Amino acid sequence: MSTLAIVLSLALLMYLAYRGYTVLLLAPVMAALAVILSGDVSQMLPIYTETFMRALGNYMLAFFPIFLLGALFGQLMADSGAATAIAKWIERTLGSKHAILTVVLACGILTYGGVSLFVVAFAIYPIAKTLFRDADIPKRLVAPAIALGSFTFTMTALPGTPAIQNAIPIAYFGTNTFAAPGLGLIGAAIMFSLGIAWLRSREKAARASGEGYGDHDDSDTGPRGQVGEADMSGDASRTMPLLLALLPLVLVIGINALFTYGIFPNMEWYFLKQRFPTMDASKQTGMWALIIALAVACVTLILISLGRWANLQQTINKGVLGSMLPIFNTASEVGYGAVIASLAGFAIIRDAVLNVSSNPLISEAVAMNVLAGITGSSSGGMSIALQTLGADYLRMANAAGISPDLLHRVAVMSAGVFDTLPHCGAIITLLSICKLTHKQSYGNIAAMTIVVPLIALSVVIALGTMFGSF
């Protein structure tokens, strides 16, 4: 009965999230339903305060700085004009004949540099629709192109990416954001090349059928208001030099790598033992490096734009407040996962997932995919999976001689496959920004964000199994 309660709770969570109800409310309510149906009514309140809220709070403590700094950095990039300067440079370099490649590269550069994928979607869409219209490419391919550049290789595969998905396993495996760099690069190359090949084939098919751009309402008023560049004095936002626009992105990756490979490994942490006796500094350095990198990039971006901000306070407030909903949504899902893991029926589910394969990498991939698909969130699904099964996978990997770095990369890439099922909030938002429907674009979006990443993941697991982490 407890297992059935969990399945019913998960099904309702997925359905209601798809219908647009907020996870902030759904997570505790569906957790309570699972507890009630499992026959633990008398323990409802203790489970809520000691399990749900404790897990939510621990997640907030661990990842709040990354969410906050990431959202702030993205807003600064958008409102300073840096994001648009980079996109316009790629457009001028490649031209309208390569509209698809231009959009994918612009999104990829911005997201790999630490800009939120939602900010990227809002910033790139006006440029993308113009490029596609000029090149007479169907508008229905705009959303898949943005998804390929923002939701795939830069989010889960490229080593050092500051995406929250790439930071979550650090706390569980003691790794860093550059885990398994060689395999990550291979996975990224597969996603990028297959994705571009698919979109170009769709473009050729559309040209052969004479489809064209199509008749669309391309007015600029978005469903949530335009989220892009704030008004700045004069035309400064449109004339930021390219090198200055690229500098903050380079700093995010460069400083992260400097501290990860150069400074922190050569430091002795004995001076921390007296004040923090239970802390293992080696398991925190990956997070510290990313925090320093994002903070330095934010300060640099503010300084290089001094005198050109129309309202810097508004930009900072918007960015900081923009981090609240994503982190609370994900933390609520983690709390839900902790409650589910405490129920007796979860032992059956856990054993089934762990025994899917004797290869811990395959088992881990299945768990990440299932939970990311159910929650419609790569970060939420991975957080639930690692919260409940992370220690088991680390134990299995150690027994099999598998590097934690390889576990890290497979976990992140796996969470980025079935997270984009139709009920995914990011997909719904992207379609809304582009003024497209599931019927028009979801098939090609699924090819970009599910089929292509699944192929890349399979190759990475195969190579990792044969040759280990590299």
C-alpha cells in the first residue's frame, strides 16, 4: 500500500504540475497524501517539520549562493547589453544563412558563461525571430534552436559549466564542476553536432515543401513582460564592446578553473579544523570555487558598465528576487523526495532502481531520468535522487572501482534527458516566450532535449565503463 501511495502521489504531482499548479504547494500536499495513504497519519506533523522542512532547509543552505549569484549575473548580463552584444556579433559573423547555428551558438556561449537559461531565452528570442524570418526558416524551429543551445550541452556536459545542475553532485560525491572533462567534451560534441544536423535537416525539408517562416504574431510584448535589457542612458546597451561583453563569461570559467585546479588543491586546511571540526574542506572546494567565480564576474560586470546603468538598483533587485522562486521550487521538491524516501514503500522502489543493472552508472542514469521526468525538472529530479540514493551509488562505485567524477558527469547528463517532457516548466516558458504551441514545436524540442542527449549519455556511459573517467 505504501508503494502504491508513492506512485499515486508522484503521478498527481506530475499531472498537477503540468496543469500549472505551483510546486511550492504541490510538494508538501502530495507528500502529505503519500503519508496518509501509507497509514502514517499520526506522524504527519513530525514528518513535515523534521523530514520535509529539514531537507528543504539543508538544500537551501547548500545551494542558495549559486542560485542567487547565477540569477544576479544573468540579469546583469541582460541589462548591461552584454548578452545582446555577443548575440549580435555572432549574427554579423555568421550571417542570416546560418541562422540556426547563430542562435545555438549565442545561447551556448551565454549559458556556458553563467547566464540563466530563462534570461537567455528572453534575450535571444527577438534576434532569433528576425534571423529566421530573414532566412525564411519556419518559426516553429526557433524554440528547438534555443533549447539546443541552452538546455543541453552547456547545462550538463561541458566541463566547468556553472549551471546549478553541475553543482548539485558536488555535495554528494566530493567532486567539482570540471568532473570527467574529457567525457563531458565528448558528450557535448555529440549533442551539438547531432542537434545542428537535425535542425538543418528540418530546415531543408521545410524549404523543399515551400513552408517558409509562416504567419505569426511577432509583437514584442511577452507573457510575463519583456525580460531583457533595461533602459540605459543613450544607446550604450547596444554599443558595449565585444571584449568587455565576453570578459565576465571568461572570468566565470577561468576563475572557477583557477581555484579548482590551482589554488585550492595546494592549500592546507588545518587552520579550519578548530572552528569547523566536522567539515571536510575537500568536499566544499568545488562549491567555493564556483561562488568566487560568479561573485567576481558580477562585480566586474557592474564596474565595466559604470556610468551607463539607468537603474542599477533595479537590475540588482530584479536579479536577486529572480532567484527566489527557482530555489524554493527545487528545495520543495527535495523536501518531497525526503518524505517519500522515509516511507516503507520506498525501499521496494529503491531496490528496484539499484538492481536495474550491476553497472552503477546505468542504475544511476535510470534513477536520474525517472525522477527528472516525473518532476519535470533536471535539478529537482537529481536532487531527489541524490538525496535518497547518492550514498548508495557512491558505495557501489567505490566497490566497482568507478571514479566519483564519472558518477558526477553521468548524474548531470542523465538529469538533462527526460526532464523536458511536455509538463516541464522550462519548456512551457520557452514556448510562451516564442509564442509557439506544443503542437508546433514540441516534437523538434524533444529531439533536441531528449533523443540527442540520450544518445550522448549512452556513449559517455559506454566509454566510462570501458576506460574509466578522463
